[in-house]
Amino acid sequence: MQRIGVFVCWCGSNIAATVDVAAVAEAMKNEPGVVYTTDYQYMCSEGGQSRIKQAIKDYNLTGIVVCSCSPRMHEATFRKTAVAAGLNPYMVEIANIREHCSWIHKDKEEATEKAVILARTAVAKLMLNAPLTSGTSPVIKRALVIGGGIAGIQTALDIADAGYEVDIVEKRPTIGGRMAQLDKTFPTLDCAACILTPKMVDAASNEKITLYTYSEVESVKGFVGNFSAKIRKKARFVDATKCTGCAVCTEKCPSRKAKNEFNMGLNNRGAIYIPFAQAIPNVATIDPEYCIHAKTGKCGICQKNCSAGAIDFDQKDEIIEREYGAIVMATGFQPIKLDNFEEFGYAQYPDVVTSLEFERLMNAAGPTKGTLLRPSDLSHPKTLVFVQCVGSRCSADAKDGKPYCSKICCMYTAKHAMLVREKYPDTDVHVFYIDVRTPGKNFDEFQRRAVEQYGVDYIKGMVGKVTKKGDKLMVQGSDLLNNEQITIAADMVILATAIEPDPSAKQIASLLTASIDTNNWMTEAHAKLRPVESPTAGVFLSGVCQGPKDVPETVAQASAAASKVIGLLSKDHMVTNPCVAQSNELLCNGCTTCEKVCPYGAIEYKDKPIVGPGVPRGTIRRVAEVNPAICQGCGACTVACPSGAMDLKGFTNRQIMAEVDAICK
Amino acid sequence: MHDTNKDMAEQVIRMSGVNPRKCMKCGKCSGTCPAYDEMEYHPHQFVAMVEKGRIEELMASKSLYKCLSCFACVERCPRNVEPAKLVEAVRLLVIRQQGKNYLKAEDLPALLDEKIPQQALVSAMRKYSK
Ligand SMILES: Cc1cc2nc3c(=O)[nH]c(=O)nc-3n(C[C@H](O)[C@H](O)[C@H](O)COP(=O)(O)OP(=O)(O)OC[C@H]3O[C@@H](n4cnc5c(N)ncnc54)[C@H](O)[C@@H]3O)c2cc1C
Ligand code: SF4
Ligand code: SF4
Ligand code: SF4
Ligand code: SF4
């Protein structure tokens, strides 16, 4: 027979203001199995915990119910308390009377009634709890980083620095990400390449880091400490061990139709290409979509011109299978498509560009070699209009756009405006803004410099439409502070375009069973307290894949994610969750339903001798067996099993039914 | 806020189905409005003034009859506020009053012009009188 203690927490006034805690404690006295009840201001505090420990000893308790906040908050705390007093940690149940009750109800009487029911339900379940023991599983001391932008590079460098092996999988032919495309970077205006490329080189030369570029993660199985991933290394049709990166082939290639994605499609590249001069690895890649040889079997000019003999038209994709203890998401972002914002004329007028295109137009390694020329006629633009918040901050019911602030565009627009005025003092630069959002160290000072020292004209208001008149772009917008509608005859319009997660993030998240929010940003385990971990154990978040950020913030988060990975990899074993599924071999008929629903591949079928009442001696049957090291206790199989053979330890069908009965009493 | 103004603001909000609190004061509506220069109060001001309950001022303004009902502001608003619907609701508040038709049948002959399509007159009658 269980001897249960019930501990009702006030949570200061969080619970006590809405729930009559003393009444809950009093009501629990009459529940079967309950031998002790009390209430206290803060159960989780030192004083609260010692009360629990004392009661366990004094009343010889076999289990405790804590009526308090969500188990996500303090279940671990109270389990530790129970263990310290000699109880099994799984003899603890939490009745959530805060999030599920006091926080959502106003009427004290009703809330108290509900709290009593929740407490009674927890007691009913605890009556059927049995002590459970955790197992252990080994931790594979290698990490996988998906995405080789500044986030992925920084995370990998830090993990390698701690002595662990780490692989970066990057889908593009080079690492570097978006930062490699930038010209100068706020707030200090150092050149992006000068600070990024040394890190790229470090990553490539670090013996603990393996780069898989032009590669994608195809599947991931397993669980924290024990993932196994399949990586597809796509054929480059160039032997990376032979290619010297001389780029002769890229100049000779006669196929010139492919848009140069590194330059945001502002110019074309060959079918064989190296994204940029400092690419890592510095080897050529053939784009089979545009390669004449791949299409017709003719051409081969690159091969004839390659003195290293590196071109290999027969190269095949390679599949690499590797095991990892931890996985880091670092898949970054892209600017949104502006097709539906016709008012800005982006699709119509070549001189209306996105900010990322503008970075390329200002970049010494860009299509105009760093001289700012407008795309339509390569003339030097005199009047430039920047528009902030394009596609950001749109209400969820608006016809297009993103509901969030993209966070980086106020700062990079100030940067662009300042750089233009610095380089071309003969220009007029206007910025339409709704708000200027520049929190961050030295950020507001930076934006003020644009206004005060560089004479950038900031206009509070938004552009309503852009039309063309002669060779000018007529930008009509409102100047709210002057209560005017104005029209500026501009040579170029630069749209600070909203950013969104890389489109592959959604699919990668589902491979990892990690969660994403409604905008496809990766979700953190806790928005405030666990910002670099995903709710899926062993999966960590680095950089913009979790939400918009600039480089300093990205790097900080990347290092934070690395430190979490290092913490995990430094363990030799993981304690496993004992709340796993178990099949009752007497009931199982081997139908394989459970195997099909298990998202972790934890169920196998084995021929087993079955011994039991009414089973003929020597019976051998094919039955389900759960691998407890792989099972995550999600319970999908227990509801799918048509014979009722599957049960989840700690959450057995009987326990759940007892809870339902207690609620309905 | 004056009580009658408050009641009227509520009425305008109810009639138009617009929630002026959704406005983030970006001014895109006024940046796009083709009748801007003719209007005393511009689309974003309609939103702000309804929010503050300044209905009587709006009712007295000629802006009500300068709006083209082109719905450009509705189309462009990033927050889906639909300012033109407020203009329309305030106009309705005015013309629904006794004797406040802005366009009367007897005014029509003077306006007749062979360049104006008949349909425009019909819709003007619909828009400016009850
Ligand atoms: C116009 C513009 C100007 C900016 N200017 C500045 C500035 O001046 N200062 C500043 O601090 N910040 C600036 N930023 C922000 C900066 O670009 C980002 O903070 C930074 O690039 C984020 O790095 P990241 O690694 O998280 O993402 P990314 O740079 O996007 O890198 C992600 C990488 O992951 C790869 N990837 C994506 N999906 C997969 C997949 N499924 N498998 C494998 N690989 C994948 C991508 O190919 C990419 O290489 C600017 C941004 C823009 C748009
Ligand atoms: S074979 Fe293909 S990649 Fe090589 S030069 Fe010809 S088109 Fe270009
Ligand atoms: S960062 Fe600035 S420009 Fe970008 S969406 Fe936010 S407020 Fe608009
Ligand atoms: S466009 Fe919409 S959000 Fe912007 S000021 Fe007008 S009503 Fe407000
Ligand atoms: S509907 Fe009226 S207020 Fe709105 S843009 Fe057209 S003319 Fe201006």
C-alpha cells in the first residue's frame, strides 16, 4: 500500500491568490493512500524542499504529489528532493495548478475546485506508480554542424578547440554563408571578407574539423549521444584532390546562362564555377543543369583546359554514414521573394534592388568591382532611396510579408547610406523608415553618425509606390513629420528586404524531430533560459536559423551552442529515460503496427519463446521488442497497438485510466 | 475623450470593421493615396483620429468627399488596417443624418457633362447620399 504525501505550493501569490491552497491540502487528506498533506509558500525553495524531505522520513512516505507549477519547470527539482530523502525519483507526481489552473482562471472558488481535481488525479496516478531505474547509453564524441555560415564555422571551431571531432555539412560549394557576400560590416565597418576568410581557413585546416561542402544531410536516426546521419556528398564532377583552384576552366566554359548566386543573380557564371576567390574549398564545381557536356555529351572544354586533370564527368554522388553525439542546426537565412510587393517595382525595374544585391554592387569582388553602378545602364547613381521594413512587420492577416522585425536592416541600411556618402560625396541619400531600431552596443551612435556626419536624409514614413519616368525612378511616399506626400526622383531604390529561414530548415527540423515556429525559425527549449538548445535533446541552435540576428549576436550564440555541445560530449554516458515502452509478449500478436508508427525506429520483431498461462509449451511467436536505448517514450505505439500489448512505463494505460476516472469522479 | 465622440468612434469602428489599434503609423497608406493633396486629413490621420475619438473633426472635413475609394491604402497597408473603410464609415455617419446628403438629385443637371459616364453619376449618388 502506498503512503502518499501531498505538498501544495502557493508560488507566492501566483497560485495562492487564485487557489485556496489550504483547502486543497485539506481535501487531499481524504484521498485513499494519502497520509500527509501540507501547503507552503515556495515548495521549490530550500525551506520547501527540506519540508518535503522531513515529511518523507517522518511519515515513511512511498511517494509524493507536489501541487505546483508545470513539471517542465520543477519536476527535476522535486525528483532530486525525493532522491535525497531516499525515494525513487519516479515516485514523484506533479499536479500543475499554476499554468493549468491559477494563471488561467479568475474565480477563486472554481479554480480551487479544479486544483483539487488535478491533485486528486495525480494521487490516483501515483497509487499505481512503480519505482523505475534509468539506464545509461554511451555518448559518441563527435558533433555534426548543419550549415557552414559564420554560425556553423564558429560553433565547429569552438567544439574542435575543446578537442572533439566535428563535421560541417554545407549545401553550397563553399562555406562562409551570407557573411561572405557582405561588403563592410556594422558597427565597425571592417570588411566582411577580412574577418571571415581567416576563420574559414582555420576551419579547413583544423585537423578536428571535416568539411563536407556541396553536401546535404539526407537522414538522421537515433537520439541524444547516439545519432547516426546519412550525408549525400553531391558530385562536383571535379576531383577535389586534384583541382588547384586556378579557375582557368571557369573562364573558358562557354555556357554562360547560369545566374551567379553569389552575386545574387546580378551577373552570370559559367557552368563550371568557383563561387568566389576565397572559397573554401577552393575547387571548381560543375552545375549539371547548365553544363553542355552533361546535356549533350559534347564540349568538355574545361577538361581540355584543366592542367591538373581534375575534371571527372563520371563522378557520382557519395553517401557518407557517420555517428554523432550532438547535432547543431546552423542553416541561416535568405531574403524573402518580393514578387508580391509590386508597389516597389522590384520585378519591373532593374535599378530597384534588395540590400543584399546592394552589398554585391558595393563589393570590390562583386559584379561591378566595387564601383557603384546602377544595373540598368551602368551609370553612377546620384540620388538613392533606401526603404526599410520591406516585407517585415506585416500583420499576420496581411496579404504578404512577415510579421516579425528582421532586426538587422535598420543597421545595415544606415551602413549602406553612410558608405555611399563616404565613397560618393556627390550623392543624395534618403532613407524611408517606420522606426529606427538600433539597440546594441554602439549601434544608435552609428545610426546617428549617418544622419549627423554623413547628412543622410531620414524620412519618417513609408513608400507607397515606385514608378518610372524617363530614366528616373519616381518614389512616392509620405513624410509624416512634415505632413506631406513627397515624390523623389531617384536613380536607384534599395529595399531592406525581410529575411526568412533557409527553405531547407523545415525539412531538416523534421529529420531531427526538432520543432520550428509558425515562421519556420527553429524553436528554443526555453525562450529565455535555454536559448541555444532545441527541445529535442542533443540538437542545438546556432545563428540566424533560430531568429534574425547580426554577426556579433550570431557568433555569441554559436559559441554558446558549442559550449552546450562540449558539455554533452564531455560525458561518457547519458542517463536514459526509464519511461520507455514495453510490450507484453503474451498479448502481442506481432502485427507490426507499432513498428510503423515509431518515429525513432526503436521497435524490432523477434521470434521468442512464449511462456504463460494457457500458452502451449514450446510456443515460439514473433513479437515486438522495444530497444530502451532508442525509445524516447513518446507513446505513439501504445495507442496504435490493437491488442493493448504496448505500455509506457511511468504512464501505463492503467495509470492514465486512473487519472481519467479521478477527473470524472 | 468626449462621450459622444467616444460613442461615435465606436460606431465608426463597428460600421467599418476596422481596428485602428492595428496601425503601426508607417504612413504607407498616405504614401500611396492619389488624392493626398486634396485631402485635409490623410488616410493615416483618419486611422489615428478615429483611435483618439476625433470624429466630429473628421465629419466636418471635406476629405470625406475627396477620397476616391480607390482602396490603394487598403491594398498597401502592411497591417491590414483598411483606412478607406474608415473614411467611408465617417461619410456614412454624415450623410445618414437628416438633410445631410452631399449630392442631391437636383444637383445632378448642373453636373451633367457628356464626358462623365452615366455610371459615375449613379455611383456618386450612391456614395454621397442615403
Ligand atoms: C544585406 C545584409 C547586410 C548585412 N550586414 C551586416 C553587417 O554589416 N553586420 C552584421 O553584423 N551583420 C550583417 N548582416 C547579417 C549577417 O549576414 C548574418 O548575421 C549572418 O550571415 C548569419 O550567419 P549564419 O551562419 O547564421 O547564417 P548564413 O550566413 O545564412 O549561413 C547559413 C549557411 O548554412 C547553409 N545551409 C542552409 N541550409 C542548409 C542545409 N540544409 N544543409 C547544409 N547547409 C545549409 C547555407 O548555405 C549557408 O552557408 C547582414 C545581412 C544582410 C541580409
Ligand atoms: S563541359 Fe560543361 S562545365 Fe566544362 S566547359 Fe563545357 S559546359 Fe562548361
Ligand atoms: S530592423 Fe528596422 S528596417 Fe528591419 S524590419 Fe526591423 S524596424 Fe524594419
Ligand atoms: S498603411 Fe496601415 S499601418 Fe501604415 S499608417 Fe496606414 S493604416 Fe497605419
Ligand atoms: S481609398 Fe481614399 S484614402 Fe485610400 S488611397 Fe484611395 S483615395 Fe486615398
